[in-house]
Amino acid sequence: MPQQSKVISQQPDSAFLDDLMRMVRGFLPLLERDETLQLLRSLRTDVEREIALAVKLSAREIALRHKILVTSEYPVLKEIHDELNTLEMERFLKIQSVPALHKNCTEYRDLLAGRALILVEDEMAVAGKGAPPLPYALVSMGSDGREEQTLITDQDYLIAYGDGGGVEADGYFKEFSDLLVERLAEIGFKKCTGDIMPSNPTWRGSLSQWRRKLLSIVRYEYEDYAKNLMDLIVLSDARFVAGDKEMADALVDLIRGLEQDYFQVLWGMAKAATEMTLALGFLKRLWTEASGEHKGEFNLKLLAWAPLVMNVRILAINQGIPATNTIKRIELLQAEKSFSANTANGLKDAYHVLTRHRILLQIRVIKGIQKESYYLNPYQLPAEERERIRHALLRIEELQKIIHTNFSIM
């Protein structure tokens, strides 16, 4: 039976809270008596209001998460998913915490996907197909694999199962995967436009079949090199979601090992990462479209956020870092001296700035204010915020130079 993710979130970072309180205490001696009382009363009122809201949202979210585990109707799961997304949007609009949104969205979507797996198993059994003939795992990739889920999501999943089942097992998991993709769509996981779903045979197979696929990619045995290189990049963020964890771990270890063993493939990924275009123009000013539908805007995902994620990923793989989350990768790269503290802090700030605006764009789409969630007009923002985005891009450019040098890319 598929494993389920934890329902309760971890406690907040105590070190961050300690630093915040030190800042407040350091500010108090600068005030007069009446000013101190006014500040403390204002803080108490604000804190009490925020605590009340946080408790209310948290209680509702926990109740919905528990409801996922006992619900057997797909329309109800869709309603729960929609409500959880709404709660998360409301929380984000209040505090705009990127890590909190990532963590919460990833956790409840893992629960939903795990529940869908159980229900699909039951449907297969009722249809006379029996129980899964072999251990199997649902593995996520993309933003889900990096534990960076946001308010708008699609399916980026693969399935791996045990060896020895032959064509019968292949047939079972084909039917299982086809049904799973449809059921996930019913509960709010849009179908991937790039077809990165287990209904596509590219993203489904036994462990030995996966080994053969991956070896064919790293040995350049496939004709479409660019497509297969992109497939390997996508697989670099693979993460267990539900099912048999040992099966998922075996596949992830296989992926990591091949990326380490076949340096020419990693070099190709590094070259692609350093050649990704950034929204920087003349004199390092922000570049925007000069004409057309998106005049005065730029694609925040393709020209800013994606290059950051991609380049951090390359360094993490090269250094054998097992984490998939972008911020964790940056922190571990700092810990093993690939980044200075200044560089690491700058890249983390860049990630938070760019991702926050990606989420805000998604909210505008959800609210019907605009149609697309990728294009940002920086000149509609305050000058200070516009400068933060420009500095984020400059940090990504420096990161590309680091990789360019480390991999001796000509």
C-alpha cells in the first residue's frame, strides 16, 4: 500500500525567530518611554491578530489534510484540493513567505497523490485486474521533485516498479498509469503539456527498463540528443512521493550515479545552463519585449527563474549533493565551500525575489486579472523592487560565469 506523507508541518526555524527578537530588543533603547509603549502595544495588537489568523488557517488546513486520508470520492478530493489552494493563497497574500507556500503546497499535494494511488489500486482490483503484481513507486520531478510546488500545478510524475514481472506486469502498470493520470486530473493536477506523465511509456518502467533507458541517454544512443538531455535534466530532481520508497531510492541512486559517471553528459547540461538567456540588456538594465502582445514585459520564468534553478542544479549534481530543493542545494554548496557566504545569500535572495513574483503572477491569473502567469512588467513595480529583480539577474549571471569556468566551457 502506498506510503503517505506527514500531515503536520515542522516547527519554524528558531534561529530566525531569535534573530528577529534581537532586532526588536536592539531598537527599544533608542525610543522614549511613550514611544516604547506605543510600539509594544502596536506590536502586540498586530501579533495577536496574525496569530489568530494563522491558527484559524492552520486548523482548517490540518482538518482538510486528515480528510484526504479517508476520502474515497474524487470530486470530494478536488474540492479539498481547491480549498487548500485557496487557504494557501490567502496565507501568502498576508505574509508572502515563499518557503512556507512551497512546503505546504508540496505536502498536501503529496497526500492527494498518495490517496489517488490507493484509490486507483482499488479500482484496478474491482475491475478484475488484481493487486499490483510488484512493488512500485510514484516519483515526482520538476518543481514538485524540488519540493517547490506553487498555486498552479501540473503532473510531473513517473512510475518505477520491480523486475521479474514480464509483459504481464508491464501491461498492468500501463493500465494503472493511464487510470492514475486521469484520476489525478480529476482532483486538480493538470495534465503535463510536455507529457511528463506515467501514461507516456517514456516515464514508466521496471527498474531494469529504467536502467537501459538511462544508459542509452548517457551513451548518446538516442537520435534526439536535445530531447534526451532535457529528460535527464528533468530526472535530476526526482523525489519519492508514494508507494515503495526503496524502489524510488534505487531509481534516484541510479540517476545520480550515471550523472556522476558520465561527465560528458553533465558537461552538456552545464553548457546548456550557461547559455540560458537572462532578461538583461544594454548596461545591465532590465530587458523587456520591444513590441507585440508583451511589450514592456519579460518572461520571468524563462529569462530569470529557470536559469537560476538550472545552474544551481548543475553545481549540486557535480558536487554529489543529494538535495533537490534549490535553497537546500545553495546552502549545501556553501557548506562544502563551492559558494562563499555572500554568494549563497545573494542567490537565496534572488530565488525568493523571483519566486515571490512568480506566485503573485499566478494569483493574478487565478483571480482572472490576467491570462498568463509568466510575463512581468517591471515598470509597474516600485523602483526599489525593480532594482532587487535586476540584482537577482546579475547574481544569476555571475553564477553562470562560475559554471562556465568550472566546466571549462569554450
